[in-house]
Amino acid sequence: RKEVEQDPGPFNVPEGATVAFNCTYSNSASQSFFWYRQDCRKEPKLLMSVYSSGNEDGRFTAQLNRASQYISLLIRDSKLSDSATYLCVVNPSGGSQGNLIFGKGTKLSVKP
Amino acid sequence: EAQVTQNPRYLITVTGKKLTVTCSQNMNHEYMSWYRQDPGLGLRQIYYSMNVEVTDKGDVPEGYKVSRKEKRNFPLILESPSPNQTSLYFCASSLITGKAVGKLFFGSGTQLSVL
């Protein structure tokens, strides 16, 4: 099983739709989880950290399921500007170690 | 302005000609890291540094060197570049406080082509 796995997509959705991505991780001791957004060949930018209790930022909600070893990202009321690749990032050793593992990304395309 | 600066933005070179990609951050971050991004393979970590004079291998360190003599700079060195090192490279930095590693600030990237 690969360390961090994401469905590559693409997810093609209409404006206003709700879309959800999952990311599975193999190391049960992983402590830190993040979602990044990357536009084509640009630098990734932090979208959200993922906490055990879940967290929400406007239209975006992130959840962590430790029992099933996955994190999720929910986007409500999709906008054209949400079109991007969403990267899941896991620190398998916790915050004090630097070996971060990136998923290959899930591509989202929001259509008018 | 808080930022991570990489140079050059684009670089074309030939096999075997040593090159250095510079990375500098002005946020006093302890953690710095280099990644390469290839189609279908995603972002892969090359090397990282938890502080000055402390560096560790990531997942794909072969063919690369790094140094961390100052907190702000973390250059990536290719002693003898080969065509399979043609890639898009990103430098990133982060504070280390509790679980802060992972809230990365990225440079704009360096597209390297080795002929």
C-alpha cells in the first residue's frame, strides 16, 4: 500500500456543486495532515490543516478519520476559481520530523 | 514581504555541468526543504533541513546535495546533472513549533532541463 493515496480525478463538476475528496495514508502513527491547493505548474499553497476534531473554513471542511486512516476535503458551492489540483500532505512521524509525504493530487475542474 | 525566493526560474543545461539552485527565505524559519515534481509522480522530497547545519535525506536524494550554513539559505546542488533530473523543483520553508512542520511556504519553482 502506498504511503499517501489520492484519486487523481479529474472531478468535473458544475458551479454550485458540492464535491468531496479523500486521501488515505498507510502509517497509523501519522500525526500531521494538510490540504494544499496547486494551480497548474505554480507553487502549492496551504488550504487547510486537518485536526482530529475536523475544521471548517468558509466553504471548505476537512475531516480526519484515524480508524480508517483517511482525511477528507469537502468543498461546498463550488466556484470556477476552485479549479485546481488538491494535494494531501502527511507527516508520518509527527510535527517534529521533516519527512513530509505528498499525495499525487486530485484534479478538480468546475464548469459554468 | 514574507517570501521564499528561488533562482533561477528557468534553467537549461547540459549533462555533467555542475549547477546550483538557490533558495532563500526571510521568515526566520527553521525548516527548509526541496521537492521535485514530475508528471504522474507528484511532489517528492529530495532533502530537508531542520535547522542550520542539520540536513536529512528525503525520498529521492540521489544525485543531489544541499547545505545549510545559514538559516535563511538552502541551496540545491547538482554536481553532475543528468537528463533524468529534468523536472520542476520547489523549495519550501516552515516554522517548527509543535505540529507546525507542514505549513509550508513555497518558492515559485525552478524548471530545470538537462540536455
